[in-house]
Amino acid sequence: MWNIVITWDYFSKDTIGKQLCRAANSISANIAEGYGRYHF
């Protein structure tokens, strides 16, 4: 994801790119947080 966004112009990176990268990074964090929550 980072390699794609880094080629965009400044405005696209600053608006959509930041949000897209943040969302992509939070997927693994949400999986790790939820893992084992209901299963021991």
C-alpha cells in the first residue's frame, strides 16, 4: 500500500493516502486485538 501511495502527488497523499494507509495498518491491529478475545 505504501509503495502505491508514495507515487501520488502531494494533495492525494495528504488527503486519501494518509487515511488509506492508516486503515490498512489498522486491519492487522484489529485482528491481533480480537484474537483470543472469546477463545482461550
